[in-house]
Amino acid sequence: MTSSSPVKIAPSILSADFARLAEEVAAVEAGGADWLHVDVMDGHFVPNLTVGPPIVESLRKVTALPLDVHLMMTNPDAFIPDFAQAGADYLTVHTEACPHLHRTIHAIKEHGVKAGVTLNPSTSLNAIEEVVTDVDLVLIMSVNPGFGGQTFIPSSLDKIRRAKHLLDRTGSQAFLEVDGGVNLENAAAILHAAQDDGGAGATVLVAGSAIFARPDYAATIAAFRSIVPRASR
């Protein structure tokens, strides 16, 4: 059962036990997850190789959760139709991999899927300023993408703050998602990142090992959830 909280908790299956993937997904869904985050890595854009459309199609058959599919690929445009047909609800592409970002965003939408843009830690927010009102999701990477279990980059907090200000200034209704090293120790700071002027910070937290490495997924998701009211004060 999902929550009505304004902050979404999106467990990343990158840290799940793939031998029991359907069971893992059922457990986080029952535990209160809002979305399911799916990291697609091509072994070229990032130094790792993970899943493709068949896994997304299989996930779609076993969960009602929105599938938040993060394309860490050199040529995401070629795979938009396949992931859309497989059942993705969100397709998020990297600005660094898309020379014609506006075209890519609208190609995603033409397939009936919500479109997101992702920024690596060293990529400036200026890269998305011209398209920020066209997207449904802005994803700030708080680690260098490619592997789970990395440590959150502290300077990401300022970037999250500036991203939220950009969304507010442009009137964008996009979710602000943070992925990489998110855990119970830093979640409050991430959610507070834009509160110097009374605003909120991130609206979607992606957590991989912070959830799947713990024995009780429901308790961990509840612990993340308990941080949200404190961060909103």
C-alpha cells in the first residue's frame, strides 16, 4: 500500500536479490513503497550492465507500482519504444547522452510515458534550463552513476537546492528526484535542501541498499516516511 505523503519513496531494484525479484518487489510494495526505480545500464555510458525491456515487462506483470525507469545509456532514443511498450511509467534520460534533448523528451511523451531528465554530479543545471517546463521529472545524481552502494556526494545538497529553485522559478510541476547514497542518515538534509526560503527539497527519494540491505523493508520505508514530516517543518 502506497502513502499519500508528498514525498515519494522509490526503492531501487539494483540492490534487490534478482533470484527472488518478484518476491522482493512484492515486499517493498506491501511495505509502502510509492514507486519502483529501475536502473538500466548499457556497459558503455556507465561501467556496468544491468537490465533491459524484458525485465521491465516482467516487473509490470507483478506490481501496480509506477515503474520509474532510469536509462543510463549512450543511445536512449533507440530504446524508447521498447521500454514504453514494456510498461514504463517514467523514462528518464541523461542530458549528457542526448544531443537533441528536447526531441528525446517529446519522443518519450509521444509514446504515452512521462519524461524525465537526469544530471550527473559534474553537469550544470544550465543543461536543463531550456526544457525544465517540458519534463515530468528532474533527477539529480548524488553519486557518479554505474554502481549501487556508493556514498552520497555532499555538494549535491546545494545542487538539489538550486534545482528546486529552478523548478519554482519556471513554474515547472516536475518531481525532483535524488538518487545515489540516499539513506536514513542523510534523507532529512536532502528534504531540507531548499528550505532556506521556506520551500521543500526533493520530492522523490531513490534508495537501494538503504532498503534492500535491511531485513525489514516495511520498517525501513516507514523510517524514511517518518523523516518527511520533520523535514517539512
